[in-house]
Amino acid sequence: MMIGRRSISTFSCLCHRIKQTESEIVKMFEISRPKAGTEGFQDKRPPLRRGSVRILDERFIRILKIFKWGPDAEKALEVLKLKVDNELVREILKIDIEVSVKIQFFKWAGKRRNFEHDSTTYLTLIRCLEEAGLTGEMWKMVQEMARSTCVITPAHLSETIRILGRAKMVNKALSIFYQIKSRKCKPTTTTYNSIILMLMQEGQHEKVHELYGEMCNEGNCFPDTVTYSALISSYAKLGRDDSAIRLFDEMKVNGLHPTAKIYTTLLAVYFKLGRVEMALALFSEMKNDCIPTVYTYTELIRGLGKAGRIEEAYSVFLSMLKEGCKPDVVLINNVINLLGRGGRIGDAFKLFNEMESLNCKPNVVTYNTIIKSLFESKAPVSEASSWFDRMKANGVAPSSFTYSILIDGYCKKNRVEKALGLLEEMDEKCFPPCPAAYCSLINSLGKAKRYEAANELFQELKESCGSSSSRVYAVMIKHFGKCGRMTEAVNLFNEMQKLGCSPDVYAYNALMSGLVRAGMLDEAFSMLHSMEENACAPDLNSFNIILNGLAKTGEAQRAIGMFTKMKNSTIKPDAVSYNTILGCLSRAGMFEEAARLMKEMHAYGFEYDLITYSSILEAVGHMDEDGSCQTS
């Protein structure tokens, strides 16, 4: 038996249903008429307005959600007699429907006769695409808008730049800025501010300076407070402090009032330059001009603390509380830090206990600061351990830096096994290897002459990280030098260079110290010259290491030459330098030169130490025995 091909037309009921569908859709959008018996009832609804939200009621939205964009939705527009214009397009794009439907509708509308998208419709869709995270489609739409003939206002250009900036499309934003600027839009101050702020957020501070120059050349764009704020912040981050200060003065000359943020930035600049009095004068000026914020007080307290003016910084904090400025946890952490550095642990604990009443919750930095202060104040190890336990009990997870502080503290207290236990705990908690923690342990093991254990840890760090930091290399080189394993010390130094880990002053000093200890003075001198050639500036310790080597080998004239070189450089001799050269001169019988240097030492406020004094007495004694020198 042959079965005939299925066809909808063979079923009369289905055929009738298809014809019915279109009329039902139309009826959905017909405005209901008053029922019989309600002829006297007046419809009080406001008249329908063309292309308004009132027209885009639930009936049309329902069709879009069910049928997406297509013939059914088009038919709905016809029934409602909605003219496709920019207002209608904007309203449809604001409906809560799938973004793909919006794209389809936008493209359909763009092909309609006597209709062109303007910048408002483009931007409405661009906002939708940004919200949906479709950055590729968003960028295509921005390009299409830029290529179109529509007028783009400075406000719309500013918004486009902000949208691209939020999507991290900085180079694309710059490209669009110049493209639109050259053809159809004259940027305003607000437009330039948008692009300057975007560049700042991405750390492109040099480009900010270029944009500022272009802005000034426009003729109709004048920097406002937002511009100056961005520029001053950029110059401060670039280290161009004088330019930041000049702009601050310029904005005041131009009649603009600095904001609290600008004052705060300048405060940081003055403290960085060591101009503490100017910073305090600026703060006084600020209080007459605007209200200092918690960020201002944080910068002021931090700056005074770094300048060693701890009492003054704490007084500022107390005054801030009296004036009603609410601290945040960052500010309190800074105050606890400076109190700890000043040895005022009791006040630090008191402030910690007051944090709850100040609506501040201690965080990991707070606990780290307390623990570090305890170790620095030579408090018992048990006290630091109790704060670590308290931290965990209060639900604050220790960080890698917490463990690093504890390991360093235990190492300095000669509790190496406890420190090693903490390193294992870090590993169990899947923390990445912390070079600072390894550095402390390797150094402690080296001091305890456990060189193999130190080397094992060093190799472990290299295997975990693929390399090691310059400071860890320096510590390992130092201990290889101390135990006379100079070949391994030199190999490690060369390994650093091969791995692209540039030796720093500590690595050079460690190797030079080992060479001097091994009596390889010429090689140590070569390292000093190599250091200078490789743009690694020697420090005071570098010169003292060489000076000590010359003194030990009795090369008094070369030692005097090195000492004179130090005095004529920016690195001046310290008490160690003077004591080293005095011992050398005394052992060489150069007492007149030694006596002159002793007077010079006293003039600079240095004292000769017991070792030097013993060396002088011993040298004088030897001279008496030989009869070469008579004592009075």
C-alpha cells in the first residue's frame, strides 16, 4: 500500500488555522472599542503618541519576545501605524529583549527608505552591546558610526571614548577620536577630559601630556579642574614633580579652585621631595579652600611618619577625629605602622581595639603591621605568635606577606626550625614561593654555617620559580664566600647574568666581600670597575669592602687613594671607613696621618672603635720595641 506524501494542504483544519493566524496577530494590536452598552462611557486614556513609550506597550513587546524580529514584528509596526524614526528605534532598543533581536531590528531599520540612523541610535545600540559584553560587535558599530554621514556631537564623542575605555580599547578609542575629530566634530574640554582620564586609568601618562598640548592648541579648549587634576596626577606618577607644582600654580592663576584630590596629590609630591614644611603649609591652605578628605589625612600622616615626625603625625590623626572626619582601615593601618616604628606598641594596640567603634574592621594588612611591629620592637616571639593565632581565629586569612614577616622574625630570633615549619605551612596552603621568606631562611642557615641546608633551599626556590631574585642570589653568594667556596660563588654570579637576572649592588658586594676574604684583592677591584661599567652604582658598603681588603693586606698607599676617592665622591666615608683606614695607617707606622684623621673623625662626629684603638696601641708598642719610636 502506497502512502501519499504528507502535505498541510491536505488537512482543511490546518489550512484554515494558517489563514487565521495573521488576523489574530493583527487583532492583538487593534485598539479595543467600547463594548455594547457602554456608548456613553468616555475613554479617558491619553491619545497615543507617535514613537513613544506609550505606544510600545506590552502587546508589542510580547510579540518581539515570542517571534523575535521578523515578518510578525514588522506586521505589528504596520498595524500600530508606527513610523520608523530615530525616536522609535531608540525606544525599541531600550526594550528588555535579546541583544541579537536588537541588532536585527537596527539593521532592518537602517535599510528602510527615507531613514538614516543618527548618533543617538548608534549610541543606544552601542550601550546595549557593551552591557552584553559583545566588544567585537560594539567596536564594529562604533566604526560604522564613525564612517556614516551622521553628525556626532562632542558629548556623543566623549561617551564613545568612555565606553571604549571601559572595554580597555585604548588604542581604538584614540583612533576613533582622531578619525571623528578630523571630519565631523570639534572636541570640547569635556571630550579631551574623557580621553585624558581614560589614558590615566591605563597608565599612559606620557600620552596624557601629548593630549594636553593638543588641547591647548585647539584655541577653543581651556583646561578645567578635571583636566588639571588628571594632569597633576599624571605628572606626579611620572616623577615630573616640578611640572605638577607648576600646573597647580597655573590653575590658581587661571581662577580655578583646586579640589581635595589635587591638594592630596601635591601633598604627596612635597613629601616625596622632602619638603615637609611646604607640605604642611599646603595643608593649611587647603583647609581654607576645601575640606580635607580621609585620603588627604592618610597622605599627610604617612608623609610625616616617613619624615620621622611620628608625634606630629599622631597629633594630626587625633585632630582629624575631633573634626569629625571618619577614618578608613587604610588610614588606621598607617597610624598603627608609624606608632609601631616609633616604639609605641601600647598606643598601637589601643588603636587596634578602638577600630570597631570607628566602624573599621581590621584586615590582613592591620594584623601584618602589628606582627611586624612586635618583631621590630624586640617583643617576645610568643606575643607575635599569639597575634597570628588571633588573626586566624577572627576569620582573617593570612597572606603570603604574613608568613614572610613571621619567617623573617623567627629567623632573627634564631628560631630557624619554627621558620622552616611555617615555610612548609605556606606550601600546604598552596601559596606561591615567596623569595623574601626564602631569603630570610637561607641567610639564617648560612649564619648558622648550615651551608648545605641553605643551598638546598636555594635550589628548591629555583626549581619552583624557574629562577630566583637578585637578593636571594646575593645572600647565597655571600655565604658561599664566607665558607670559602669561591668557585660556586662566582658560578652563581655568572648564572644570574645568563638567566637575565641583573646583579644588583647587594650581589656585587657579596661577591667582592668573598673575594677580599679569599685574598683575591685584584679580582675584587675588577668587580668594582665592572659594577660601574654595568650602570650599577656602588654604595658605601662597596667602597668599605675594598678599603677593608687593602687595610688587611697592608697596602696603605692604595687604601689612602681609595679613601680620598670616597671623600671626593658623593659617597662620603662613614665611621667604618675611618676606623678601617686608621687601623691600616697605624699598622703601617703612619702615625702623623693617623692623628690627622682622628681629628677629622671627631670634627665629623665619628668615634674610633675599640678595635682601631687597640690597633693603634699595638702598633705603637711594636715601634717602641724596635726603638724606632719613643713614647712620652
